[in-house]
Amino acid sequence: DSVSNARASRHGAFSHLLQTDNAPAVPLALVTILLGLYVYSQNENFLSAYNVYNIFLLATALGFIALGQTIALLMGGIDLSVGPLAGFALMFAGALITGAVNGILIRYANFTPIAATLAMYIAIQGFSFLLRDNPDGYISSTATDWINWQWGPFPVAFLVLVGIAIGAEQVLRRTKAGWRLRAVGSDEDSARRMGSRVDLIFIGGYIACSLLTALGAIMLMTQIGVGDPRQGVNYTLSSITAVVLGGTSLTGGRGTFIGTVLGAVLLTEVLNAATFLGLTQTYQYLFQGILIVIAALIYSTVQRRATR
């Protein structure tokens, strides 16, 4: 009886996990491990210490940007301006301005999130090219070495990313601020009736999104080594992909920062694996699309079974 009770308890805990926003963590972790083993069977260099470190380092830049994107999606919005902002030189000042303008356009000028952030996308990209239309300058090797410092196979910056994600998850689940953020994304009118200051939440959320993007931009700059306004553009789509892979709803109100980090790691691993399998960049874009479709199917299937 005790064995049966223990099994039932474990099954109940697992079923409960699958019904929460953290449900994607299970399939994401499995897919990441299985993919790594498969690519390793084809090319042993894939799991070399250098490449494992490189995957986590690349995932760190994407992870910070995707954490910011998670906030926007939790509110029922989206931020298309993260890509150009990641390549913008005056990042933290630009982040504060960009986040505030995005929030103000959406809440007070009645722009849709897509229209507001697309306008900022174009404006930031244009201003970046005015400042520097070609790759130029350099990042101090001292700064690069400090930011890329590692502990075992992990960049310390990646561990900082994980720590921020865990902290953000606690805020999201255990504080009034987190509850209000999710409430705004789930049902704005109900959130307003419950006393939430919806306009300020939106503006604050977009500022937080932009500041996290600025942290990702710092990681990106250390990897590139020079100033280049073109390098951040691809992160708009990649950040959305990582967030959706992590299980955050595109309609708002549901999501997880932990899932976003796992999604960033898996997406980076997929793009890295394509190189080790001798595939062209075309396949990298194809894999991004396939991966997000498969993830959506797995996530919906797991949730249906868990709710039976």
C-alpha cells in the first residue's frame, strides 16, 4: 500500500506540474538532451567543453532579450523593437526611453502593441545607422574577459541569467505585482476593476522589457567585439520563438521565465547543431519554424492529457 501511495503521490505531483505554466520545462529539457546526444553521435566535437560553453554564452544574450519579451507577452502585448535596441550603442538610456515610449504609445495614443513597437523598431534601426552605418570601434578586451568569465562549463553571465529568471518567477507567482501583471494580460477590464493601475503596469512592463534587452545587448557586443547596428535585428524573431517555446501564451496572462530560459537554450542548441551537422544557414531558419510548431503541438497535447 505504501508503494502504491508513493507512486500515486509522484503521479499526482507530475500531473500537477503538467497543468501549470511550467509544463513546457519537461519536454524542453528532454528535447534538449536528446538533440545533444544525437548531434554528438554525428560529431563528437559538439559536446566539447568549448562548444558547450559557447552554446550557453550565446543563449545568455538571447535569454536576457527573451526574458524582456516574456514580460511584454504576459501583458498581452509584444515588443518588436528589441532587435534594433540590442544593436543600439547607447543601450541603457535608449532602453529607458524605448520602453517608456512603447508603453505611452500603447496606453495613451491607442497604438496596438505591434504598431507601437514596429514604429520604434524602424526608428531605432534608423537612428543606429545614423550613428554608425558600418561595423566600427571595438569592445575593450578587459571588459570582454570580465563579462565572459566562466565557472566550470558555464559562463557566469548565464548563471546570472538563471538567477534573474528564478527571481522574476518568484515575483510573478508570489507577489501582488506579478499577479497584476498576469491579470492585465488575462483580462484588462477585470484587472482595472480590481484596482490595478493598468496604464502604469504597461509602461513599467515595457521599460523592464527594454532594460533586459540592454543586458542582452551587452552580451551580444562582447561576442561580436565591435559596434554593429545590424547584429541585433534577428533577435526580434528569435526572442519571440524562445518565449513561445518556453510556454508563454501569445494571448497574454500565462507564461514562465524559467521556460523562456530553457527555450533560449534549446533554440541556440538547434542553431549550433545545424553547423555541426554541416547544414547551411537556410536550415537554421527552417529549424526555427519547425521547432516552434512542434513545441506548440507537444505543449497542447501535454496540457490536454493533464486536464483529463
